[in-house]
Amino acid sequence: MVDYLLARFSGGGVFIQGYADDKGLVAVGKFPNTISGLMQWALLTVDTWCKEVEMSVNPDKTGFVVFTKKSKCQGFNEPQIFWVKLSISESVKYLGVILDSQLTWTKHVEVKVRKAHN
């Protein structure tokens, strides 16, 4: 069933990675408004698929990170899913790995060291 969702993204400019019930969407581009438009299209595609198969996505558990070398991402419209606007986070956890907006391992390593000490 999820294969149909994955197939909808082939050639669309948005990459999707899925494992069990975790999905990751990645939109790549040079301009923030282009990327936010691609991500909004991707989230609308997920929204439509969820309605077709009578499933849902919990927006409260949905993370959204902008990976960039710039200190601020201006001109980026925050996308929404199921009529809930997603706010930009500094980091997101995907399959046990913490990814931060600067793509450093600092936060992930700190969490793993804290767990090892406990």
C-alpha cells in the first residue's frame, strides 16, 4: 500500500525514503521559495494519499528542518499538512539519527554519550 505513495514521487523533484511507518521527504533546490513550493506539493500528495487509504499523519509528530549553509533561511514559506502549518525545527530524529540544520553530528553524539553515561 505504501508503495503507491512512494511511486507518486518518482521524477517529481522530491525524494522520499521510507522504512516501516517512518517516511522522510527531501526537496532540493537553490531558491527557498522553489523548495517550499516543492515541499508543499509533496505534503499535499501525502495528504491526498492518506485520504484515499483512510490513514492519517500526526502533524505534531512531523518534523521539518531546512538544511542550509546560510545562517537564516529567508523567503521560505512554512508548508502545512492536514491544515496544520509546520514550523521549522533546528533538528529532527529519523530512524534513531538526529539530523540538525547544519548537518553536524554534535547533537546526535551528545544524546548518545548521555545515554551511555546513564
